[in-house]
Amino acid sequence: MNTRKLLIILSAVIMLLSMMLAGCTSGRKDSGSTPSGETDEQAVEASQKEVEVSFPLVEKLNLKMVGVPHGNVKKDYNEMSLFQQLEKDTNVHVDWNLITSDGAREKINLMFATNDLPDAFFGPETTSSVTADKTQQLIPLNDLIDKYAPNFSKILEENEGLRDRITNQDGNIYSLPMMEDNVAETIPSAMFINKKWLDELGLALPTTTDEFYNVLQAFKDGDPNKNGKSDEIPFSFLVSHGIQGPDSLALSFGGRLPSGHMYLEDGKVVYAPIQDNNKDYYMWLNKLYREKLIDQEIFTHNADVYKAKVSGETVGAFFAWTENWAFTKDNPDYVPLLPLKGPNGQQGWNNQINQVNREAFSITVANEHPEATLAWADQFYSEEISIGATNGTVGVVLKKEGDKYVYNPIPEGMDSIAFRFDNAPGYYAPRWISQERFRKVEFNTNLQEKVNLVDMYKPYTKDVSFTYPTLSLEDEERVKQWGTDVSAKNAFYEKSLAKIVMGDTPEKALEDMVAGLKKLGADEITAIYQKYLDQ
């Protein structure tokens, strides 16, 4: 190749490289100017310009969300009038992935592990702020709340300390909360007994644990339903259930087993199952079970089977939210029972305080429209949609009269629960029901009964409720593992309880349970909570 040709080739290469470099430089954000003459500062300011969100959106926005519906929900959310109206008002369409509570945590953890994320998680217990801190898969909502959530911002202003309660240890908010300051929620459980059977056998309402034992024996042996068969179930419940479980009766024996098993006593955090004062209660359950006075399926039947037994009127005594829950109407054959006095004259009933659930709505990094998504979620914090999501869609289940919300007639062939949950998600939604909002809603039959039951049991309660604090990442991880071992996947407590209640050596089984819970870290967990309480 001659020198002239080589120079031509080299010149062409140099020119080409110069053009490429110029093009790259002119397109870089850190250059001194842009092709349009815009400075770096102007470009950054433009990129940070606030996105405007005005509903209904001009163009339909499609989002993917994961939700865990309440057990009473039988429909897809998009078939509910509340979500249909919300889509009409906002022009936001949601493709729902609704997963049942059984195994929900495992499925959601897999989504995070594989980074197969929806745009948002809807409802309580769907996400964890710890995950956001460790993997940055949830976006901080702090600035977005101030700009795109006027309803929730107003709630923050009106509720001192709420911002701190929903803020993570790193200073960020990753989830919108939900709260229902509902007097009906303060005493979840009530005990009912078959008055018709008592009358048939000539027995009075029992007032002590001894009298109750005698009644159960009569229910078992006396054929109170008069069908000539030994098919009566004297006493049934759901094990370790805060509403349909029997643990309020621990107070009759000097013990205490509140829902969640943590409580405060003289400023100290106490984990109930390892306390000596619950031994007599556990032994009493064993006695009733072994004498077949307790439903022999308490450790195997589920909520649907339990309700079928109760509503079929084959059960003598049971626990429930209300009688209306069991029979969908007033049933004069069953009456509520006051707390029983134990061997030493003690009696009491479990209660709880209404707590803020920090995890009710979270947005993931997969979401390309976080501003509009948060503005959509903010609708649930308005008075009308909060009330509608909780009690049934306004305009369908409820109607507004002045500043009150009253119930429309229930369609023929439906009950109040089906009417409500066919139209709205109920408890498992981001929402805010203050006492003021709660009292604006007409009390339906079920709620009025519940308020009456709260008034009946309240004199027998003692406020020992434990407010769960915001934990550090390390402590949160430890508490989560404890929950997995004891209550969730591994269910050590319930498995141990089965051995105590059903076994031939209940005292040994109780000793083993206490030792096992301590080995799993019961004292460590209470110390973690105590640390934050002391702070």
C-alpha cells in the first residue's frame, strides 16, 4: 500500500472517530450544553419537574397488583362495584393477582427473590419494609405522599406521631397504613351457648367453670336435640384463633393468653405461653378433650367446617364474633355467656387496642408510574371510599343521607356479609376509619349486636395490650424468623398445644413446649420488644 493511500485511510478513520466522540459528548447529561442550547441545570430541572396527575387520566393506565383478599371475599376485585366505580373515576385499570392467605407469605417472598414484581402490593401483610431496605425493591413514598396523596397527608397532619410509626429505621416510608378505630374491634371474641338445649335438660346458664363442665357432660349424654343419636358436639372452637378460639377462658384460671401472645404487665413485655399461670388452663382443656366434651376435630377442622357445625346447630357452646356471624340472623336458641368464674373465683376476658397496620399499600421498583399509582391508592383514604371499602360501596350497599351512611335493603337470597363482600374488599384494603368516621355509619344488625357484646364483656377486661414497635432491620429479621418457627410455617406452638390437649401426659407436653419455645428464642424476642419499649 503506498503512502498516499495510507494517509487517506488514516484521515478517514480520524474523522469518523471525531464524529463519534462529538455525538457521544453532545448527548451526555454531564456536558456543558445540550443540542438545543439547554444548560445542564435546566436539563436536570426539567427531569425533576413534578408529574401532574389529574383524575380521570386522559389515557387509561394499566397496573398489575397483588392482593390477599379477606376470607369472606368470593369475587375478583374487578367484579366489585367499588373497584368498577374507582376505575371509572380514575381511568386506572388494575390486573389483579389475588392470592389466598394460606401460603401468601411464601408466594410473595418468591416474587421478591426472583424479582418478578407487580406494580404494587394491595392490602395488609403483603409486603415487608425490611425487604425494601435490603433489596431496594420497594420505593420510598416520603416525597410522593406530600405531592400526590392529599387525603393521606391530611390524616398525617391530624394524627400526631403517625408519621413516626410508619417510618422505617432508615427514615423512609415504604407502605401506606390502614387503621380502624372501631369500638367493635376492641373485644373480638364472644362465647355462646345453646339455650334450647339447656332448657330441654332443665339446666341454668353456667356461671363457673365447674358448672360449665357439668353442662357439657349433660350435652354429651342427655340427647338434648332429642333425635335419639349421640351426635351432639358439646363444645367447639378454632385453636389459637383470636375470635373463634377459647383463650379468654385462661383468665378464669389465673392465666392470660391474648391474641398474639404478647402483653404488658407492670411495664414489662410478657410472652404468655411460657408463663406458669397458664398451666391450669391447659390442663383443663386436656380434661375436657379426653372426656370428649370438646370437639375431637379442633386441631384439624378449618374455619368453613367450624362455621358449618355451628350454623347446623349441632354445637352446645362456641366462640364467634357475633351470633349473627354464625346464623346470619338472630337465633333465640343461642345466648351469649358471661366470663366464667374459675376455681378461685377469677374471671376475665381478652381485649385489644386498635393498632395501625403499617403495611397496606406498597409500590415496587417495577412501577413506571408511581405518581399516578399513589394518587390512585390515596382515594382509599377519603372518607367515602374508606367507609365504602370497609362496609360496602356507597351507592350500592350504603347510601349517604346528610353526613351519615345508611344501609340499603339486602337483596333477596343474600345476607349482610355476602352483600358487603360482594361489593367491596372489607378489612383487607388501605383505609382509615377514625372514631368519627366509624360513628357516621349506621349500625347494621351484626354491628349493633357486636357493640352490645363489647358493652357486656368490657367490665371484665384489663388493658394489657402491647403495641408492636418499629424495629431495626436486624431485629425485624429475627422476629420474623421467630414467627415462622412458632406460629406460621413450622407452627411449633400449635403442634405442642395439640400434644398438651390431646395427649396422655399433658404436664410433660407442657414442659416440653415451654423448653422448646425458650430454645427457639422466647426470652430473646421479649427482650427485643422490651428494648424498644424502654426507649
